[in-house]
Amino acid sequence: MTDLDSCAPAVLEIVRSDLAIPCTETELDAELLADLGFDSIAFAIGRVAIHERLGVLLTEEQVHGCRTVRDIVDIVDGSIGVAKLAEESHGA
């Protein structure tokens, strides 16, 4: 799966619009704290925005365990994948 096949564009848009942090596709490996200046408020706002826009509820532990934007994308992609599998198995 390429970054554009994943939720990466949506997560990047959340970083840009909700958190007002400039971030592009080339910055998926940017460090949340050191490079992008994330703080506890940014993590909280990001969690809420991801839940509202993508329907994925991340725990504080999941988000605080992320070092990069790509880490967040991977967790969200994994959660979406698990939800799709569960939905398909109930529909079968």
C-alpha cells in the first residue's frame, strides 16, 4: 500500500488544518515532537479530529507512543483494516 492508498492524506490534512502545522507528504517521517512541535494539546486535538473524520478512536497510549506522522498513519490504517475485516466477517 502506498501512502496515498492509506489514510495518510487525511491525517496530513488534520495536521495542517486542525493543528495549523505545515506538513506535506514528504514529511510523513517528521518527528512529532522535535520537527513539528507537537505538544499534549496537539495530541488531544489530533485524536478528536481522527475520531470525527475517520471514525477511528485512538487511545492516549497509542498516540503518545507515536514518534512520527507515519506512526499515526500506520495505527489508523491498521484500525480501519481491522474494522473492515470485522464488518466483512459479520456480513458473510
